[in-house]
Amino acid sequence: MGIKFKTPIVAEPNKFSWFDVELPNPGPYEVIFRNKACLICGSDLHSYKGLHPFAPIPTCTGHEVAGEVVEIGSKVTTLTVGDRVYVAGTGAGTMPCGQCFYCVRGNPRRCVNPHKSTSFKIGGKVVSRFPSGFGEYSINHEARAYKIPDDVSFYEAATTTDVAYVTGVVIRSEGGIGNSAVVIGAGPIGLRTLEVAKAAGVSPIFVSEPVDYRLKKAKELGADAVINPMEEDPVKRVMELTDGAGVDIVYDVAGNLRATQQGLDMVNTRIGGAGRIYLMGLYEAPNNNL
Ligand SMILES: [Zn+2]
Ligand SMILES: [Zn+2]
């Protein structure tokens, strides 16, 4: 075994406890990182409460990570010790194989043969999402690390996770010139969705969000109209703004069933309208009533 360190783990809801842990020596294509910055994702809050649908307690948290390379496997060619990097997929609990169809085309996220990261048990249960960004070190396949320029801070680099996520969704939604959209929820992901969709040419873009300072930010970032659903009916307003048609794309970032229902009611459902809705938030409980 290799490096030893401490990591915070949610072993019971609403509480972090520190555990002594150990990483193995890196495999041929693996790299060990010293985590330097890790952001708090909305999904980390679900984990902390014990309500994350894919990361049962006990679980590590923190996957939006930038760090420094401290050790490399024998066949690693793209990184050297001391490199400053953004690391994708930290805390995913798996590492890509580096050799399948997707891995060799630079898309390790879709690896068909991922292998489990090392983990350990607490109270007979395997710790999910180990190792993560809130511990001192993490390990991953070299294909998941991207070097960052000297003038980009670790903190700035850690925001790449969100930008990559929303960019992927905007591309899949075919958001571009000639499409209108609503972003429901203007937290960090919602605001980035607004920015990326706008850069892609989507226009107009409306934002629905109950918190005023977030609405103000959305306006600053170029939302064509902002709607507070506590003060007015967002569906009615969007229908007015689109002459009754609804929007082409709804980016639902709220993770809240009421908002999702509103999204379904705002999207263009006319024949040939090709309206589409993207569920980008995480729900704390299953629901079959939509
Ligand atoms: Zn996240
Ligand atoms: Zn693979």
C-alpha cells in the first residue's frame, strides 16, 4: 500500500467524521493527486443528508477537484510529478480502463469497462465515492486529468466540472441560434447553463428562480426575462413571452417536482414544435406522478 492520509466521510446523516485511510500504489496508467481545491456541489448536500440516490451512506463527498500530481504509474506518459491539473471523475468510485472504444477516443467518462477504485468498509458497508476531493489525496486514470495554465488558480480550475456538465447538456439539447429556452433554477449550475446556452446562440432565454439575488445575477448575465415563481405564475408568463407557443428547450436545474411540472407546461408541445426538457437537477426522492 502507498500513501496514508485522513479523509472526511459521512457515516451517518448530517455529520462528517474523519477516518485514517490509505491509497494503493498507482497502477500502470494511474496517477495520485494531492487535492488542492474542491468545490461543494449541490449533490454533496444530498450526500451529507444521506439522501443521494446513487451514493448510499457511508460515503465520501467532493468531486469538483483540482490538484497537483504527486505520483505516477509506470506507463503514464501525459503527466509528470508537479503538474497542476483539473481532475474529472474524482469520487466516482470507478476508474476508466484507458483501452476501450470510448477511452481511446478521449471519452473516458463513457468507459465500458471501468474498474472499481479501492475502498474499504465501515460497519460492514463499503464506503461509496472513495477517494474524493475533500480528502487530502485522490487517485485516477491519467486520461481523467487535464493540465491547467499557470494563470488559472486551482479554485478556478475546479469549476470545470460544472462548465463541462452544462456544456454537454447544451450540446445534446441542440441549443443554438433559432431556439428559445427557459432555465429553471439559477444556482451556480443554472447560471452557467444560462451563460453557455447564450454563448451557443440560444435566444431568448428566460430564467425562473425564487431567490431574488440569484435573479439579479441572471439578469446581469444576460437573461432576457427573469421570473420569480413565488410572485407570479411562471408558466403563464412564459406563454405570454412566447405568444402562447412555449419555449423550445427547458433546462430544469431545480431538482424539484413542482418546477419540473412547470417545465413540462412551458415547453412547446405543438405538433412539429420539437420542444424538449432536460432534467439536470438531482431529486431526493423518487416520484412516479409526473
Ligand atoms: Zn457536482
Ligand atoms: Zn474504457
